[in-house]
Amino acid sequence: MGLRSTEAIVIGGHNLGEADRIVVFYTRRYGKVRAVAKGARRIRSRFGGSLELFTHGRLVYFEKPHTDLHRISEFGIVEPFRSLRDSLEMLTAASVVAELAGIAGVEGEGGEELFSLLLNALQTLNREGEPTILLRAFEIRLLKILGYLPELYKCVRCRGNLPSDGTQSFSLADAGLLCLLCRKEAIETMPLSPPALGFLRGVLQGGTGFSRLSLEPKSAEALKTLLQTFLEMKLGRKIRSARFLQAFPLTLPPSLK
């Protein structure tokens, strides 16, 4: 049994027995980590409220050999991100990025780039930002990290030039945009408007931040459908938080405006 220490973010968990709790972290050094917090649900637990969802902290845990369920020694809070739990809209938006990190993360393998993406997204949601736009930027950056980035500059089939104006045709099966000739032969495609394409290219060419991103509502809604459909196809599973989020308008609470 080895002692490990790393930055970590709480991305999930569930109760175990009468007093314990299994907590799922996404860590900077070791990717996804599942560990038991002994006595975490007792009134005088030494963990207090440190294991709340989205909390960013310093995790120390005992790694158990031959199992993916370890034991938490301590978890010191760096940023609690309490504002993310103040409204249903913000809670669900943060849950989307946490769920995607959990699906994409590999247990026991380092995830520096994905950890930084997750942390930056939560910090922006907690401080400012517009949830709908932030989620679209998070999704395309996640696709890039996972090696699933679609072709957005040339025809994905023939490598020819794309139409110079108008709505582009995105092939889900081919993972990219199609020229005028190739789109005639494609079976499963989705439209991608010029503003949405410009947004995606701008996000990928920019830095790692999420501030000062903009996209008009109609294009943002269409892009949400496209990216979530493509992500679910590549990840091989439904994104539950994203589907729940569709039932709610994403507006910032007054405290974050």
C-alpha cells in the first residue's frame, strides 16, 4: 500500500454502508481515482464538508494494490466552488464538465491537460462566464485532448476546399466537414453555420481560457446538438447531465453577472 499525493477535483461519489462514502476524483497526476472516505458521513467526521461535488483540493490517499478502490487519508480544500451549487442551472452545467471528465479519464493514468481543462472550466463558471458558451468550448477542447478533433478546415473525405460561404455540412461518420461534391454522397450529416464554425476555430486557436467567448443563441443551440451527438458517438455512451440540462434555460444568477 503506497501513499500518494496530488491535486484533485471531486467529480462524483456515493454512500457506502452506514458511515462511509466512495468519492470519485479527477486528479492532476493519476487521472481518475476512486477512494473510500472512512466515516465521512458521521457528524464529527474529520473530512467535514471537504468532499462536496466540484471541490478542488489536495488529495492524499493510500493506493491499494490489485484494486481500483483506494482509501482517502486527507483532502485539503483549495477552492470549494460553492457558487456552483447555488442554482440548478449552474449545478447542472458544472455536472456536465465533471461527467465528461469522468467518462474520458482513465484510472491510474495522469491527465494533466484534461485536469487543467476541467479546473479552468469550473473556475470560470464559479466566477463569471455564460454556461452555454463555456460548455461548447469545453466540448471541442475535450475532443482535441482525446484525439477525436473533427476536421474543420478541409473536406474530411477528399481533402478539397470547403465552400467559401454559407452553412457547412458536418459528417458524423467521417468526423468533419464536407465539400459540395462529397456532401451529396454523405448519408448522416448535420449543418454547421458560419458563426458556429468561426467560434470552434477561434476556441481551438485561442488559449486555455473560457472568458470573452461569444456566440449568438440560435447558432449556440444548433452547435450544442452537433457536439453532444458527436461526443456521445465517440465516447460510446449518453451524457446524462447534458440531457438533463436541456430542460433548463442557462442564465447566470445575479451574483455572477
